[in-house]
Amino acid sequence: MKVFVLSGVLIVVFVFVLCGCVSGKECTNIPTELSSHSFRYELLASKNESWKAEMFQHYHLIHTDDSAWSSLRPRKVLREEEEFNWAMMYRKMKNYDGSNSNFLKEISLHDVRLDSGSLHGRAQQTNLEYLLMLDVDRLVWSFRGTADLSTPGLPYGGWEAPDTELRGHFVGHYLSASAQMWASTHNDTLKEKMSAVVSALATCQEKIGTGYLSAFPEELFDRFEAIKPVWAPYYTIHKILAGLLDQYTFAGNSQALKMMTWMVEYFYKRVQNVISKYSIERHWLSLNEETGGMNDVLYRLYSITGDQKHLVMAHLFDKPCFLGLLAVQADSISGFHANTHIPVVIGSQLRYEVTGDPLYKAIGTYFMDIVNSSHSYATGGTSVGEFWSEPNRLASTLEQENEESCTTYNMLKVSRHLFRWTKEVAYADYYERALTNGVLSIQRGRDPGVMIYMLPLGRGDSKARSYHGWGTKFDSFWCCYGTGIESFSKLGDSIYFEEGGKPPGLYIIQYISSSLDWKSGQIVLDQKVDLVVSWDPYLRTTLTFSPNEGAGQSSTINLRIPVWASSSGAKAAINAQDLPVPDPSSFLSLTRNWSPGDKLTLQLPIRLRTEAIKDDRPAYASIQAILYGPYLLAGLTSDDWDIKTGSASSLSDWITPIPAFHNSHLVSLSQESGSSSFVFSNSNQFITMEKFPEAGTDAALQATFRLILKDATSVKVMSPKEAIGKSVMLEPIALPGMVVVQQGTNGNLGIANSESSKGSSSFRLVAGLDGKDATVSLESESHKGCYAYSGTNYKSGTSIKLKCLSESDSSDEDYKKATSFILKEGISEYDPISFIAKGMKRNFLLTPLLSLRDESYTVYFNIQD
């Protein structure tokens, strides 16, 4: 490292002298548990003072290890008379001219519009509805309190509560998310709301008068600099800075940029004071507390302002003890808090883009390689309990607290930079996988403002049963709520990238129904992707071109051929004229002078495949995930995970798609008892009446059955009512291959394997004995005149029996009522991507992880020959 004094301002250049002596875990000297946001929140909220004292007594106990820092210390401080223009020297030293001409360029969110009916379009709309729910006064409540301004209304709760040290972080995320969402939708109401937040924050900053702006007082930074317990104040400041910068970048709010630069000037002086008073090592020691992506946002700011102070500050938040490990290609990230360090890598990637220093390109590349090869799950996500585990030992980590959502948000940024630099399909494949499974899975369907912190990957786990479970709209505001609202606001930012030159080029790396106004190509492009289904294993997309009037230039379209596609059956055509399709993991490129109405079509066969968990111990070789293209399939089960393939030669021998028409055969049978509605349900292999459940739950699955028609000529009846008068079996939706069985008159109805049930599973579906239009009754085919019977005035858990009127204690009217069920469409339904996998003891319904809400599932199976 070299240190220069430039006009009285400390300028720091980190020059790594890389050697094997670089140490690892001394980089994080606080007790491991305190690195976890969840643990820190619980600790600070606790009234147990002895617990707090015990946890904080060793705060930053280990002094910075000389072996870790010896090659990173300042060599000398030049005298003032030796001043020179450091920035020009540095760029000359690196032979860098400031040009990023070889990088792919981002397409503005203003120019991309998602199809509102697509999966991504619906997810974006759900998020927009949440952003519009949030109240300006409640968001800025603690900022106003810190500035001694009046505080109308009530503050929000959770991590934004006035007594939470991380308060204000979500407001920064809100500024970023609302700016990105406005660029994606141009929703005027959102524009007014986000502008009001910026104005309110500006008033707070002006009232304080120093440039400081936060929801908590400056005293937290006094503790930070004194190496005393405090919860990540720079983490929150990063979110506020990034939010203001995004308001400027996406919404053109110049006031936000002025606020940001004033804030940076304030913190520049604070950091300068620490280094002047103590040492550079003291500043680095303080960085053991999480600081978010401070280096990232400061490099972004420097790229706009060109102010050398901003570049210096960015360098000062690079974390050399961690980046040094990556620079010497040491896979020693296990034990580190994942989301503390991924943003540091993103910042180093910006350092490469700003300075051209190839070391930082190598750091980002190596980091992505080790995370993806040794620390990632089939979702594309990483971390367990917020930390990285041992490399290639993931089978031991499957539990409720896998894959912190923030880490997926940040890993997408890492892969996005790498793709822009290299155009390598592998990075685009990763982006698709992590976006599809790790981001789209964290919303609870169409419920605005309901998201998860962790994505459970253990056997029989549920998104609803993790440590945090589903969050709430106004009382959670975890870190993953902040990254969540950002993720769903920028779903259109990585579908298209452009390449300068003549002719200009367009890279299409995500197949998402959307439209693009490609300004440099002078074309409006409409991408329409057909619904992906299990019974027709192809991804089909059609691109329709509408050149601007007077456009005469040619351009090149590059379509990603993903790694999951099969070469056999791949097709492409321009205006119905066939084109050759290259092998997977490459691009199909076509250059032409596009005409109005040109259509480019692409059909890619989707492969089913298994993927072993990243664990190199032979005992865990059988632990595998099942994927269909980019979609990770989850088996609906609360425990079982065993599959024995036997002599199967291909996956199609034991995994079969569920046909399209099966959804029309799904039913739920309900009754009214007292003031409550009850439903015919599978309860631990017995049929009982249970309270009518909410969709997206285990109870909803247990109350949904497929009518299997015994008459082969009637297999494709279009609605359950058409089955009245026919012989049927009832198959629980989540237990394919099992059916409802009778155990003799007066016996309870149960669940058994269809192959062993013989005639005891057959019912005739008849019009309800109570004579009402909407009801049906289930008559036993083996015991004519006997029906499925619930009883009268029952409660949850009442068993369903097979009862004959002649043997019933009930009156004729009560008997008819107890044997009549309201026939409804199934509470649950098959996702268009649904399969049945043959298991060792039972079969599994497979469905995309992203489609699940509260249901129990497993994403890894024990698959043995």
C-alpha cells in the first residue's frame, strides 16, 4: 500500500502484495453469532442484560493480526512537497484509459416493459401494490425524530422500530425499489410518494445542518469508531446512499444527488479523522462490523462526479483482508457471514470497471467460481444460518435456515457484472436459475408485502415454518424485505443487454414475456414466451420486430441457448425459414436489416435432470435435486424423500408429467355444520372432516382430490359435475397413486395404495341425497346403498364412515344431509409444471419451488439405484 497526502487530504491506494501468509478468519473478529442480523436483533431486543454482557465482552477481542496485514500496511507518507495528481498516476500505472467499450451495456428499465400476465409481470405488480401501501410519514418517522422535527403518525415496527439500531435501512431500500419500479412502470402515484420521501429526508438533513442523514443519532458512529458494540450503522448508511443515488439515476431527482454528496462529505471527514487520530488499521478494524456495499455505492458515485474524494472513500471501504484471500485464490470463505462479504465483492467489481485494475476482475471471477462450485444449492442460492459452511459439505446443512434472500439478491449482481464483461453463457444461466428459484420463491403468491427471510431447503420444511416464517406488511422490515422489494422492482433489468459498434448488437439472455424499445438499434421488440408446461417439454418464444420509421441500419440479435436445453428438437426460424441452432451454452446470432413484422421464433427442448448436492463425500452421493429446465422441482412431502430407480434407464421411466386435463378433475367436498364450513380431508391416512382451509397450505392439499374415472372413455370429462353418475376413485392430490378406500360398513374411510385396494376404492358419484343442486353423494360400489357419511353437528377431526341408511341411527333427513357434500373445484391445483415421481414407499407430486406458499416440501431426494 502507498499513502499520499494530496492538498491535505489522505489518499489511500491499496496495492496487494499477495502471499500465502494472508490470514482468513481474523478478518471478522467479533463473535460469529453477532454477525447474524437475526441474532443481533434478538439480542438487542432482549431484556436479558447478562446475556448481552456475555456476548459483547469479547467484541473485537482479537486485534488485527500482523500476519494478515503485514503486506497491506502503508509503506510511507510522502511529504507535502511531493504532491502530484494521484488519480492520473494510478490510471497510467494500470495502462487504463477509462474506457469500458468491451463491456455489454445495460438496457434502461425505462425501455423494458414486462407482460402483465406473465409470471414476472404478476410478481412485479404484487410488489408495486406493496410499495403503494407504505406511508410516507411512517417511513420517515425516525429520521424526523433524529432531526428534532415533529413526527406525525406512528412509526413502523420490526427492524424499523424507533428502538432498533438498524432503523432506516428499509427506507434506503424503499428509495431504490421505488425508483426502479417507477422506471419499470411509470406509475404516477408511486412517483409522487417517492418524491415526497426524498423531500422529507432533505428537510431532516437541512435541519441537522452537517450533511448527516440517518434514522439514528451520530452517537452510533462514535461507538463504531471506538470499536464498541453497535449494529452496523454503515450498513444502513449504504442503503440510504444507494437509495438517493437510484432516485437520481432512475428518476432524475437532482436533489437526491446533492443530498448524497453532502452525506459522503460528512462521512469522508469522519473516516479521515479516524485515520489521522489512530491509523489506517484502526479504520479497517472497524470494518469488521458489517458495512454493506459502501465501496460499491461510492464507486458508482465517483463514476458520476469524478470527485477524487469519492474514489478515495470507495477504496477505504474495500475490505482487503477478505479480498486478499480471493486475490490469492484461497477457498477460505467458510465461516464468514455471507451477506457481509458479497457486497464487498460487488464493490471490487465496480473498482475494476472504474480503474481497469485486472486484479479486481480476477477477484470477482474467482469468488463466483468458488461460490457456485462449492457453496451453492440447486436454487442458485448460498449460506446456511447466514454463513458459508465448509466447501462441498452441503448435505449436512439442509434445514429451515438456508439461503438468506439477501445473498441471492447480491449474487445476482456478481453474476450480472461477470456476464457483461465476458458474455459467457454460464453466468446468464446462473442468473436465470437464481432469479427463478431464489427470488421468485420468496413472495407468498399474490399477497403484497408478504415475503420470507430464509428459503428452507430441508426435508419436509415449509416457507411458513422457518425461524422467521412469512413476514408482515408493516412489522417486519428485515434486511431481506429491503432486498426483496428491490428484486421485484427490477425484474426487467437483465433480460436484454446491448453491444456498441456497427452493427449494434442485442443480447437476449432471459426468456421473459416483455417489450423493449431498443433505441440504439432503432427497433421496438416484442418477446412473447409461451407458458412452460410439463406435458409439452419445450420453451417457445417469438420475437416480433417493429423498426422505427426511417431506420435503415442492420443489427445483430443474440439469443442464449441455455445449458439445460437439449440439442435434439431445438428449432429456430426467421419468418418461417429455418435457422441452424447451435449447441447449448452458446448464442444463436442473426444479423439483418429488420423489417416491420419480422418474426424470429425459437423452440428449445427442456430437459428433466437430476443434480447432486455439492458434497464430495461418497455417503451423500445419492442426495439429488430434480430440475426441469431452470425450474427446481419440490416434492410435496412432510418427511419421505426416498426414491429407488432400480433398472430405470432414463428419468422418464420414473418421472412422468401430469396431463393438462387433470386440473379439471380436482375437487373438494365440503359441508356446513353449525356456523362453520368443513371439508373432506386426508388426516394421517384417514378421512375426516376439517375446517375449510386457506389455499396454499398443507390442509388445502389434504382437502383436494382427483376424481379418477374408471370408464376409460370418460377420462377427459371437462368438469367434476360431468362425472355424476360415473364410477370414480378419489386420489389425494399430494399422494399420487393412493386412493380413498372403504373398510366395510360402519368402518372409517382411509387411504391406501391404489394397486392393493381392489374394489374397496370404487364409488359411484351420484346427485346429493339431500336433493340440492350443488351437492353429491359417494355411494360404495361394493356395498350398494351405503354412502360416505359424516354425521351431524360434528367438529374438526370427525371421521368419515361408510354407512347404510338401514344401519344408521339418524333420521332419514339427517342421513341424507350427512351423506351429501357440496362439490367444489379443488382448493389446490396442479401447477402447469407438475410431475409424478415414483418413490420407494410412496409417489411424490413435483411442482416448482417458486409456486409454493405454506406447503411442506423437500427439494433434495435420496435417489438410489
